[in-house]
Amino acid sequence: MTAIAVGRPAPRRAGIRNRRRMVSAMTHAALLIGGLAWLYPLFWALGSSLKSDDQFFTSGLNPIPSHFMWSNYEQAWQEASFGRYFLNTLLITIGTVLVTLVVTSMAGYVLARTQFPGKKLCLGLVSATLFLPHGYTIIPIFDLMQRLHLLDSLWSVIIVQSSSGVVFGTFLFMGYFMAIDRELEDAAQVDGAGFNQTFWRIMLPLSGPMVATVGLFTAITAWNSFFLPLVFTLGRPELRTLAVGMYAFIGENSTNWTLLCAGTVITLAPIILLFLLLQRFFVNGLAGAVKQ
Amino acid sequence: MVAVSPTRRADPAPASAPVARPARRRARRYLWSYLYLAPMVILLLAFIVYPIVASLWYTLYQWDGIGDPTTFVGLDNFRQIMHDSIFWRSLAHTFVYAAIVVPVQLALALALALVLNNRRLRFASFYRTLFFLPVVTSAAVIGVVIQLLVSNFGDSINTVLMDLHLTHSHIDFLGDPHFALGIVIAVGIWHTFGYNLVYFLAGLQTIPEELYEAARLDGAGRVALFRRITIPMLRGVGVVILVLAVIGTFQVFDLVQVLTSGGPYFSTEVVNTYIYHLAFGGTNANAVQPNVGLASAASFFFGLLLIVFSVVQVVVLRTLVKRRAAGRETQGGRS
Amino acid sequence: MSSPTFSRRSLLRAAGLGAGAAALGGGLAACSSSSSSSGGGITVNYWDSFVSQAPWVDNEIKLFEKANPKIKIKKTTQVADQYPNLVSLAFRSDNAPDMFQLPKSPPLTQQVTQNWLTPLDKWATDSWKSRYPENSFIEGNNEFDGKIYSAPFAGPAPSLQLYIHNGVFKNAGLTNPDGSVAIPKTWDDVSRAAAAIKSKSNGKVYGFGFGNSQNTTLAWWLDLFVRGAGSPGGAASAGIDSLDSRVGKWTYSSDRNYADVIALLLNWKKNGYIYPNSMSISDEQARAYFERGQFGMTVGGVWNQPEWTEHKFTDYSLMTLPSPTGTPQALFYGPPGGYLFAISSKAKHPDETFAWFDWLGGVDSGKRYVASGQGLSIYPESNDTKDVTSKPFAQYVAMANTAVYGPQPTIRNPDVAKLTLDTVKPDINDVLAGAYTGQIKNVASALSDLEGHRNAGLSDAIKKANSSGAKVNASDFVFPDFDPLKAYTTKPAS
């Protein structure tokens, strides 16, 4: 059901086929040109990261560098100590994704599949936080982490970062598990599988696309998160992340635009790659969650 | 690797727990449910609910965030916010932002999703990737890149515009109150468009192809298919997408902060940048005594306004639906 | 309350006098940290938010560690935007550094009452104090209840200058008979130069340019030009430093210089002299455009210079206090005293920390600071132009006489330090942006509102302070015998 390729019975088959081809070619052309234009700012940043300083000023809106200045990358990598920050960011992202996935899939499962006293209350609490204004200061959370003696560790960042995506993830998993056939679960229980086994062996593996979806959304936010890693590692700058490094890098090189663009590409590349790897799962995952 | 696609049932209603089970077994099941729920609830209470409650407490104090709050001012902070014309201006900008971004973004996203959902369209996932990618980039990075593009090379854009005789003088797009909010809105649409695209795609994938085939056999045209099948089937998902989009746009913050920081002269100030400027005392170069109490009050007042706004919306919608239903009934339109 | 704080903005307030950060204000954000592994000795944790000054600090650390092999300095450069926030959070937890650059907020009085700082009296002997110029330690400034908490770092210097691109001026024919660039002195000179640049370049080069994306630079223009016309208050947005000490009030509306300068700016805009993207680019971007000759003149402080020097761009000149007549009618003022670094109350090894404090704030370190072209030192003997290789920096050093000590209400009545002024919004930056972008049509009434709000804010603050036991009076801010062209020595009340 789209603008193209909806066939209608007609006598002149060849003509139709030609027209269909025409329409299809035009759709592809429009999508390709539109899509590339859509990404123009990113292409421009990528191109600028390879320009020389002078060329950056003279080439204006043209994203294509005349010759490639790979040294921008070398310099950005070294100056911003991206190497060290890269590892921290990776650890925080992986940690946050794991914690979020475990916490939200378990919660989503019981909210979708089991009955227990207090379920309505719990659902109400979860939905209410979506609408309530979030506090405008980090101070309560900071004090809490201090009392837990978690400050200045990657753990503190992972825990607080995970909490920010917990509501959304729970809802997505809940929707997904609700749509899965109950018979599978019943069969497992007949085979003697306990509550735990049913979840970990049967249900979670079935929710692969949703794991990819929630994982990807969480990874995007965790990777780009700036304020939490900054505050929770303030006493140990060696634990800083790429986003914090990038922020400082923007400040230090506010007029060295080619270098700045190189830094941008370095911080963006891994998360874009991850997206490319996971993207085919996640529309499926979302589709599962919204299925009535 | 192939995506796992489990068989699903359209009926979501979970069967109630078997009645005949002994109470002990049921209690054990409850216990497991609570245990599974506990981590989520703990994170939620500790890091989302508790800070909200704590901030509510701060609204009663004049406090710069150092030490503990001591200067009790009662509801004075709320009074101050309500009498601040800049707050109301930023509220108006927030509404304008939402009122433009949400419909434009959703309409564009739905249209593109319809095109990409065609099973016969090759490379659909490639195109999807192209349009989704801006979502992956952080607002800070987008701010830097767009600001460079628009301000540094605004000259080139201006030359083109002037050559086409569309404008007659040089425009400072982000520094001109007539254009700044428009640019912020355009970038806002661009940045989060991808989320709505994939939400709609996901919604479209849940519509069984058989429905369309059956309708086509009945001789329905494209428009009829869209109106009679796509729209009704998407309604449920559509509401969720709409709610998420509205919540997201009302909370717009970092994009505005990095592009214009609310300027020039508050012409792009939205509620969240307004609050940020109260709480953290302006910009790096322009130090202002921070006022966490006032910022918390502004944030709660804004939350309150939003809740009132949504309640009014729901009530109006309900009465409209009821009236329509009543009207249909009196006309004897029952079939 | 009048304590200067450390940002570019503070340059306006403190006028480079005493407020060390004034001269150090150029940086934006920094994150590089050079940590030294401690090899059995004592490690001192040191925090700052310096960017362009980082090479100087790193060099001082190297020299210090060589001289004190037992002590290692672990430097953490925090993100400048969030520096006050991070310091405050650090003191909430157990993360406070041993020694740190004082953040711009909260005010130093509050940092003292929050018990963040260690008094220096144990080390600040008379002989130690004597290395500083007279009147360097002032109650209510860097001394509270008779205890010294910090020491001045930067020396008197004008906070703002008009920068002139020699190449642009030469192309526009703005030269003296001997071929050197004709430096404008009066407001008319400045306008004429802009007109010449515009017409000689066929509109390709602009007379003026600035980067107001952070909503501060327009006030720099106002400050520089009204001072030249004889308004000693200038145009700072916060604190009390922008009031006219002769009357103890803000005079945005009653002193016509403010409206005149705004009219001048609007006229330049109307004539197309001003680089059109000036409202949306940042100060840093404007700096890069000036370097590339996109416009001929810009207003800024000495923080402009290190980057240009690094880019080998030195073909520019500077002047300060352009005035209607060619003779400035007011100067830059600052408080005697000043502060930049302090030792935290949590310092684990106070003696070793003080050794580093003493080193970094010492005469030799100051000399190297000046030689690196960052600003002037509090020690006259460190401000030796002999070591200065950059010609523009030498010009800056030569204009040090345009900054003098101004009247200090806190010296006459220490209770003044207990005032807390509420923020006034819209402030002078907002009014300027509103007028410049045409959103404020009636500039005169906006200025008179602002003047009213600021003065009302001061009386409210006085009332509030008095009700909690302080003794402050509006007359504490009035210095009828203050001559804007001379340094003023405030005498303690007898």
C-alpha cells in the first residue's frame, strides 16, 4: 500500500511494466537524493574534517575537500586524549546497555505476563514519571551516590544513566511480551520449567528484536551523555568520556574547525557503526512492541 | 542472522492465574514477580522519583545550590515566576515550537514510512538508515555543525538568496529574531525525525497484508485503502507516537541551548533554557547568581501547566467523542 | 559582594586590577589533565579551568617539581563552563582539591563561610606579605575577619581594547603620512575608518565585527566607549562595580553617554559597517574572522592575543578608551587586593600545598606569565617589557596606566560585603541585544527601566542585610570626591 507498484489489472501489460519501472526509478531517485540531502550537514562535517584550514574558509558549503588532510585525525586523536576516553565511553555504554536490558526486560516481563497485588499501582507510578517534571538539579542524586560511596567510579555513571531510560524500556518490553503467544510459556511450564527458566531460556531469547531496539536506544543516549559522566567523575578526570572530552575539545579548538570536525567524526563513527549493525532488528522489535 | 519473529497472538489479555493453584505456589509466583520488578522500581524511586520530591522541597527556598537550603521563602518563587514576562514568553515559544515540530514531523514521517513500507521497494532499509542517522548524533555536535554552516557560511546562503531576489539584504539567520526560532524549529524537525519514522514503520508492519489484499479484491483504490485500513489500524500506535512527540518537544532543551542559548533577546528562549539559566546562572562569560529554588519552582509550575493542558485536552476530546456518539444515536445511526 | 570573579565578564568589573582571573579569562573549556605519578613523595591535587594559560601552568609544575623533588602536582583542568558547579559538588563530597583556582560563584565571602578555604595566616608572615605591593590584602576582598585567604595575582591593566587590523586599514588607505596605520582616537575617527573600509573594499570588508552568541560582547563595546566619554560605571551586568561611584547609583538612563553609544552602534548597523553575522557567531569565531581580515576593528581583551600569536598573526594594533574628544574622560577601575588561587580546607598536606601556592603566585612565575603574553602580573618587577617579544602585547603593557584603583565601599564599611544583590533580568546585555536586533524600539525607556531596577535592587539588598543585623547605608556607595581620571584611595571609616 504505497504510492508505487500497486498493480491494477489491465490489458497492456508491457506498458504497465514500463510505467511501473518509471515510477520505481523516480521513487528511488527521490529517496536517494532526499536522503543524501538530509544527511548534508553530516557529510559537510565529514568533508570539512579532511580539509586544510585555508580550504575550510574558501570552500564554503562545498563538502568535498580538494586533498585529504588525514593529519587532522591524528592531531585530534592525540590532542583530545580520545584514546583513553574511548575506552571509558565504551565501558559505560556497554554497562548501561546491559543494566538497562536486564532491568527493563525483567520488569516488562512480569508487568506483561503475571498477575500480582500492586500491579496497577506500579504501572501508574511508571507512567506518571513520564509526565512529571524532572528535577532541575543533580544535587539529590549526587548526595545519594556519595552516601552509597559510588562517586568517582564508572559504576555511578552506569547506574544513573540506566535509570534515565528505564521507564521507556520497560514499556517497550511490556508491549513486546504481551504480543508473544502464551502457549509457548505454558508448554515450558508443563515441561517443568520454573519462573526463572521460562524467562531466561524461553521468553528473553524470543525478544531478540526488542533487545536490539532497547539496546540501541540506550546505547545512543549513553554514548552521547555528557553531564552525568562529567559530574560523577569530577575527582578522577581519567574516567572521563568522549562526550566530555569533545566538549572540552570544542572549547579549546573553538576556531580550529577542521580539527573540531575530525573530533566530531571520531566520536560519532562508533555509534553510527553500531546503528548500522543493529538497525535491521530494531524496526522489527518496535513492530512487536506496538502490535495489539 | 535472521530476526527472530515469534508467533504472536492478537489478543493481549493475559489469562488470569489458575485458580486451583495452592496459595503457597501462588505466593511464590508473586515473590518472583516482585523480585523481577524490584531493580526497576528501585532505580525509578532512587533516581527519578526521589529527585523530583527533593526538588519540590527546594521550591520553597531561596538557594544557590551551595550547602543546604536555609532561606525559606514560601511560595514566593512561584509568585516570582508567574510575574516574569520572560517566563511567559518562553512558554509561548515552547508552544510554538511544539505546535510546528509535532505536526510537520509526524506528517513527513508518516508519508516517508508509507513509501518505505512497500515490500517491493528495494533498498528500503538503506533509505531508512539515511533518514534515521541524525538521531544518532548528539545535540552538542549538531549545534556546532549547524552553527558553523549557518553563521560562518551564511554568507553563501545569503548570496544565493539575494541572487534569486528572494531577499535584498544579508540575513544573520541565528542572530535575527525573525528567523532564529524558525531555524531552531527546522533543526528540531530534522534531528528527531528518525524516531518518528521508525515508530511509524513499526506500526505499519503490524498491519496484516491480507487486509489490503482483501480490500483490493473489493476494488478499493489507494486513497480508500489508506483511509479505511491504514488510518484506523494505525490509530493506537499513532496516539503513542503523538504523545511521545509532544512530551519530547515540550522538553526541548539542548538543541536551543547549543544553537542560540535562547537569544537574541529571548527570541528563542524556551521554558527549559529559561529554567537552566536560572539554575546555573547564565553563561560561562555572563555570571549570574544561580537560584536552584527558583529554577525548581519554574520547573514545577511548567509541569503543572502541562498537566492542566493535557487534562483539558483529554476532557475536550472525550466530550467531542461523546457528543458525536450521542448525535449518531439520536439519528438512529446504529447498524 | 564587590569581589571580582573569574570570567571574561569579570574583566569589565574588575578592570584587570587585582582580579587575577581578569587577565586569565580568555579560555573557554579545557579538559586536558597532566597527571604525574607520585613516586613515594607527596601529591598535591590542583584544579583550574585554564585553557590558553595551560602551557604556562604546565611549565610552572615542571619547574616546581624540579625544585621540590618530594612534591608532585596533580593538575586537573575542569570544563570551564561547569567549573563553579564542579567545585561546589566537590566540596559536597570528599573530592575537594588541595589547591584550586577560585570559581566565579559563589562569592568569596560565601566560600569562606562554607568553610571551603584554609586561612593563609600561618604562612603569610609580614615578610611574605611585603613582596606584594602596598594595599594588597584588603578586608572584604581577600581577607575576612582578619584572616587572609588568597593573594592578588594580576596587575592593573585595561580590561578592554579596540583591536585594529593593520592590513585592512592599509587597504582602506587609513595610514599616516609615514605609512604607519592611522589609529583612530575619537568616536568620529572610528566611524570614519569604518566608512572608509566599507567603501574602499566595495562592501567586501566590514568596519566592525564581534561575536555576541554568548550575549556578552555588545556590552564590551558599550563599556569601552562610555568610559571614554566619562562614565566611570561602564557596563558590567552584575555586581555593584558598574555603578557610578560619584553618586552611588546606576546611571544607564540619567547619564546620556549610554544612549549615545547605543545610538552610535545602531547607526553603524544601519550604515552596514558591522559584520552582519555578529549576533550569531561566538567571540572565538569573531577572533578568527578578524585574523582573516573580514573586518577592521573589534573590541576585546588581552585574551585575544595568545591565539593570534600562535597563528603568527601579529599585524594588528590596539588602543583603548576611544572618546568623543580624543581624550578619555574616565578610566578602568578595580579594587586593590584581588585573588586567584586558594588552599582548600580539605588540603591533606597544607605545608606542601602552600609551597605550590607560593610558587605559582611568586615573582618568577609572574615574570614567565607576562613573558607568555597572558596578562600583567601584580609585581611591577615582573612586568618587564624586555622579555616581551610580541609588539601588540607591548602596546598592551604600555597602556597599563589606563587602569587604576577605584573607590571601594567594602573598605569604608566592611558590612557592605554582606549584601546579596538579586539578579536583574533583563540586564544590560539583554537590553543591548534587544535594541540591536530591533526588538526594543524605545531604548530610552528600556534604559530607564534598567536603571530603576538596578537601583531598587540595591536598596532592597540593603534593607534585607540590615534586617539581619548588618549596618549598611545607601551613602556607603557614594564617593563625592572621586575624580574619574585619578586613582582613588579609599580610607577605612574612622
